[in-house]
Amino acid sequence: MANLMDYLDWRGDLTLDQAPFNEVDNLILAELSFVDFQGIVPGVGEGEGVPLAEAGEAFFARFPEGEKIDMGVLVPDVIPEMLGKMAASRRFGSVKLNCFTDHLDVGRGEQFAALTIETGDGLLYLSFRGTDDTLAGWKEDFELACMPEVPAQKKALRYVRDVAKQYPRRRLRLGGHSKGGNLAVYAGVFCPAAVQRRIEAVWSNDGPGFHEDLLDLPEHRRVAERIYSIVPKSSVVGMLLEHEEDYAVVDSDQLGFMQHDGFSWQVMGDHFVTLRQVTRQARLSDMALREWVRAMPVERREKFVAALFDVLSASGAVTLKDLKADSFKAAGAMVKAMKDLDKETRDGLLNFVGLLFKSNLLMTLEGIQEETEKRRAVRKKAAKKKEEEA
């Protein structure tokens, strides 16, 4: 099956005038905000947009020719290659990039980055970066489960207001992958009504949901029909908390948690290959995680998240790459930090890790079984056809 990279080969020669913006374009632009355009693309209010081909050339000039660009432990390493294909294409090469912002505060556990793309069809796509390699970014992901609002959401809302002011007559698309999808929806719901009326679509690509009260607000109802939620068949991240029930389920060539990688989502023409619903194990995992969250009072959740990231950062690591680079030292520091926790918090951490491990294992096994049954069906069909021809 095909993916985002194949799509760029197929559709890269078609401008948005020739083939209108679609859900696959959305995910590509959502992934684009993972590129570090600091010093290349102007910030909000700092000047005119830069053609993507020019920005790509400046980005690649930072690295020795032929060097593999390391995006971190979990951010797909194929993103620079995607940027190269976009820069060489008629579809994306001449679109302009602007309003790049990248904020990281390790001490406060804050991570936020966004990019605005002038797509060439008269609209803007505001791309919110999802969870990157920083522990601060992961901490904010977990805080979504225990706080009514996290710093990145406030920054996303301010970003939409500022960009809308800078481009007063443009209609808007908002989108992101993972946490970026949550930020796009949050900003779309709470931006001023005048800005909200300019929003054409809000895309959440396997982004975590919200607490129940947000879905009942009039602000959400005003934009609900323009929110498009997409999750892979074994989604975990995108099924967390409450979310729009009218979501699309896409097929993936990965198993378990690895389906969160948007480059594993299957593409046919100008759309994703969709399924009727998420897998049975994804639904069970979703229920188990929700029950775990709901059973814990808000104060305990806050304490749990703080303890979890105290343990992870005990070695002095700032990113997941840091943890991986000196895993022996990191493991020793984390074990010591675990011992310093009270029993209730330590048991909670172990239960949570066990729940995630079990969920991933069961979804992986479910995926293997599904692939085995598919291959068996293909062989059976081929054998029947051969028999009929004989």
C-alpha cells in the first residue's frame, strides 16, 4: 500500500488549482511543523513569507551533504525527506511559510511550536507541532489528562489570534498531529467568534481529546461540523479522553502504538484508506485508560504527572534521545528516583506502565492475527482461481 511519500510522487506535479486541498495534504502540512525553521522562516509579524523551496534549501544547508538528519527517538526521520519532495514539487514548492514559533521551557515543562503555510489557494494552514523528542513536550501530553488547560493550549489560542490579525482577510485551516491536533481543536473552539467564522476546517490527526465539558460548550458547537478527527485503527493517543464521535479510522501498515506514526497511514489517490471502526483491542485499551484516569482524583493526577517526569528527568535528560544515549546512567538515576516516591505514587506509576505495555502487546498480537488472516484469505482466493482455471 501507499503512504504520504508515495502521494507526493503521485500528486506533486498537480497544483492546488488543479487538484483541491484534501485530507492527505492536511497531514503532510501537519508533519511539516516538526522541521526546525528557526532563523529561516519569519516569526509572527516579522515579515513576508518564504517560499518552501527556499526554506528547504536553507534548512538542508545546515547539514553536511549526505548526512542523515536525526529527528529524535519518536519523530519520524523521514520528515526531512518529505520536505525535500515538497520543495521539488509543483504542489508545495512555491507555497510560502511564515509565522514560525518554537518555545521550550524545560523547567516549566512547556513545549509549543507552530508554522503558517500560505497554501496557494487563498487560504492559510496553521500547523501545530505535536509531541516532539523533549520530555517537556511529553509532560504536557500527560497534563492534558489532569488539567483543564495546559500552557501549549493557551499559546495555540494566542497564535491563532495573532496570525488572523496579520492576515485579516484570509480563511483558515488549523491542523496538527498528536498533541498538535489537540491544540488545533482547542484554538479553533476558543478563538474569537469573528475569527472562528473564517475557519474552513480544523484537522486533528490522532490527537488526544478533551474533558467532557468542552464538547458541551456553545463555542465548540459553533465549529463542531468543521472539525475532522482522524485516527489509525489501533489508536491509543487519539482515543484518549472525550473527542468528537464522528471520526475517520484509517488503515496503517504498522502494529500497536507504532500506528501513531502518520507515515504509516495508507493512502489511495487523494484520500486515506478508511475502515469502519477502530479495532476491538483499541476500544478495550481506550476504556481501560479512561477508567484509570477517571478513578484518580485531579490532585492525584497532577502529583502523578509531576512524579513521572521527575523520574524521567532524574538523569538530567532533556530529550528522549538523551535518555537513549546514556541509558545505563539514566536507568540508575530513575530507579533511585522511584525509590524516593511514596508507595501510592510508585504503585500508580508501575500500574500505568503495565497498562500501556499490555495494551501495546495485545494490539500488536491482534494486528499480527489480522495480517495472517488477510494473507490466508489471499492464498485461498488464488488457489480457488487456479482450480477454476484448471
